[in-house]
Amino acid sequence: MKKSRFLTFILSMIPGCGLMYLGYMKKGLQMMFMFAALCFFASIVPYYFNWIRVLFILPMPVLWFYQVFDSMHTISRMKREGIEVPRDDAFYVPENLNALSLMQNPKTAKILAIALILIGGVSILFAILNNMDSILIFWGINPDIAFSMTYAIRDNLVPVVVSIALIIIGTKLLKGKKIKKADSTYSGEEDL
């Protein structure tokens, strides 16, 4: 059965469906799952973690465009080569998957550990800030002043602290480790 370019394009508007229409079920399901996972995680992140929500929202259009172009490229290849049934339906797997393994790459493990520590620290900070008015009222501060202080700190201090942390991390990453150059000795003799 001949596959329609137009129908492939229309179906590829739903992530994964264009590839599934072409017979690439595993690739289509993987695209559909990845897009749904990004949507799910972006929707469950609480409102005060908008900066984390962006990490899930930014890849969505990239993934969507990629799967549309992949569907259109795949149907072009299938028509050019005269393929009716796909031969190579497989999941997308990076060639150097082991390079990302936490066991084989300590740098990846270190980056993941730092990210988890930062997210945990920010989570604790927000938990304290969300209950700060109760804490201040418990200490005997006037409720109106407690609410004002809580909102002032939450709206001003948190973005400043997060921004400073990001600047420090970025500076450390830019500096990197200094590479020691081997001393080259000059004998003073010229080659003739």
C-alpha cells in the first residue's frame, strides 16, 4: 500500500503518529512517549518552580519539529528506495550510549549529583518560604507584618539567590581545570 505524503504530514502533527503511519511503530511510540513525558513533567511542576518547568517546556518544540521532519524524510526515503514495509524499525539510541553511563563517566555523575543537590536545596528553600509567615506568627510577629515580610522575601530574595548560584556555577564551568603545559627546552642549536 502506497503511503501518502500529505497524510504523513497531517498525522505527524501529533507526535509519533506520522512515523507510526509509515510503519515505524517503535520510533513513533518513543516520540509519543517522550513528548507525553515532557508535557506531564511540565504540568506537575508546582507554580513556584517555573524555572524548572522551562527545562521541560523548551525541548517540546524541538522534539515536535524533529519528529515532523523525520516523518517527512522517512517517507521521501521510502518512496525513493521503493520501500513499502520498513526494515529498520528500532528505537532511537545514541551511538555512544555508554559515554553517558554514570558508572563509566564520572563527569556525568558529578553533573547529575550537583543538579540534584541544587534542586533539593531550592525545594527546601521554597518549603521554608511557603511556611515563613506561619513561623513568624509563631514567634509573635504581627500577622500583617509576617505576611508582608514573607512576600517580600519570596518575591525578591529567591530570584537573587538562584541567579547568584547560576552565575557562580557558570563561572566555575567557564574556568574549568587549568591544563599544565609541558616545559619545552630550547637547546639553542639551529637545524642546518
